[in-house]
Amino acid sequence: MRSKGKRHSRGLTLLESLMLVTVLSIISAGTGKALMAITKVPGQTEVTLQQETALVSKLEQMRSTSFDSLPIGTAVSPYSDNGVFVDIALADPTGGNSPSTNWKSVTVRNNSNRQLVLLVCKP
């Protein structure tokens, strides 16, 4: 028989259980948000890498083109394709405002405002 004065506490009370569930839900929500952010990073990196590769490839194509066959202005096909645009202008190699006919600036850009610039000198 149990005595009426002694009570043995076993398990959790309802209030303790509710507090435990609340704390665990807050922790799991934070962990879920962090995991979602981490999984987006490789996808964004892959897209950036593809864009940069397309720009470098187009820049190398323009670099292999002879100086005289580089048209001044925004180039159209075959130079601009797949969302990569090529702008060619006379350039000043010293960075001033007086462009020389012996230098051309080749700017390769895409729709997301990434660009590479190459200065080409007449041989």
C-alpha cells in the first residue's frame, strides 16, 4: 500500500511536454531554413560557372579573329549568340578619351550584366 503523504513523480508533466515540443519545433524550423539555404548554393554556383565559361569561350573566339575583321559597334551574328553579346569599339590603351585606330576594345557580356573586356592591338 502507498502512503497518502508520499508521491513518486514519474515521467513528464503536460506543461513540460508542451515546452519540449515548442523548443524542438523552433530548433527544427531553424535547421530546415539553414539546410534550404545550403542546398541553393551549388545550383547558383553551377549557373555562374556556365555563364563565365560562355563569356570566356566567346572572348577566345573574338581573340582569334583578325584585327581588321572586328567590326566596330555591337556585333551581330556570328559574334553574338546564346545570350552572349559582343560590343567592339575603338580604344585608348592609356585609359584616356582619345581612341586610337590601332586599338579596339572587345566587350563580351551576357544578360545578367557579367562582362569581360579585351584590348586588341593592330599588328
